[in-house]
Amino acid sequence: MNTKQLWAILLILVSVTGCSRSPSRSAPPTHGTSLLVTMDGSKLGTNGVESIKEALARRLDRFGERGFLVIAQSNAIRISVAVTEPDKIAALTNAFSMPGKIEFRSVHKESDELIAAGKGAPGYERLAEKRKNRGGGPAVNVPRLVKIEPAISGAHLASASVYKDPMTKAPVIMIRFDPGGTAALKNATTDNVDQFLAIVIDGKLVTAPRILEPITGGVASIQGDFTLAEALNLANALETPLALPVTVTVEKVF
């Protein structure tokens, strides 16, 4: 990616993300919806519930809604928002539910041949990449043998944003790595030029692009089969990952 392309992307990015930065409410709204976020208390470490509450507050902020968050139990957080529309409640539930765990993993060099023969490989697992059908039919699943151990984990992700591809108008997620991730991405792509690199999010293979050249700038993009709303929601989750899985239920609409 050259400098002109990067600046073009950044200009588009500003107009697409559009996340408001509104403070949390100091008290529950007089009408709206109450959501309860629960987690496995046995897996919570010191200040674990507080860290999840902070991540959920940031997700709500990026979603563009104000809310009142409170720790309801040792393993539960209640979120009250002035929202009653079913579609928006469903979107918020989804936004809070996503773990936001991203991994960059190697694809076996003989992935296609091994899969065709019905074989696997030690240290690899079979995942399917969902691709749009260029002929206009239903999406197709492309199986890959993906290394279980990641080359780069989400711990090195510094930011995640969304822009529209200037050519296709499709939403693309741009991620930027910290110095450790930048070095790891450079090494992984330098050693595997002309091979595939799998991007796995929450255990699902989102895409596996071919590495055309080493990526040295610490910036990568994710192009998948998602809408703009889904891309924004995913970028939100990636930038504010949860320490462990949660379950979100609607307590009441009031």
C-alpha cells in the first residue's frame, strides 16, 4: 500500500466510522431496555468483571448510544439504554456478545492437496472460508488447513477502523498493530510470500489472502463477506476485546 492509497483510505475512513463519543449515563433512563451480561465467575481474575464492564462501555460508546452500566452480581453486568426498537436491541445484543478475538495464522502449504485427499496435518485444523459467489449464486465455503498456533494474536492490535473500498464500495476493516505486532507481521509475511495467511476471528475463518509481499508497515486490511454495519460492529469488538465469553439476555423493556 503506497502513501497516496493510505491517505485516500484515511479520508474515506473518517466519513464511514462516525462513532459518537458520548459519556455514560449517571442514572438509568426512565424508559428503554435492560440487558444483563453474564460470564463464568470461576474464570474471572482480579478486577475481571471491571475490565469487561469497561470494554462494554467502550463498545456502547462506539455504537453511538449512552447507557447506564452497573455490576449487578459478581459475574454479571446490567446495561440500561434508552432503546426499545427490536432491531436496535438485537444489534446491541450482538455488539456486546462478540468476544473480539483475532488471530493471524499460517495456512498449510499443501492445504488443498491434503483436504482433497481427506487428510489433516499435526498442529493444524480445518476451517472454512465463506466466499461470495461471483456468479450471483449462494456463497461457497472454501476449506483450509489452518495452523492452530497463531503467528500474531489480538494482543498486538492497536486499533481497528472501517472504510469503503474506493473501487468496490465494499466495507473493509483496517487494523493497525503495536510495535510487537508490526515485527511479527513482517516476519510472518516475509517468510511466507506467495502462501496464504488466515485471519481467524472468534474461531471463524474470515478470509485467507495470499501474501504477495512482506507487510512491513504494521497495517493490514480485512475484506470479508459482511455488510457495513457488520464491519463496524466487528471493528468495535476487535478494538475492545473481552477477557472471556459472555452471554447477553434482555431482562426487560420498560
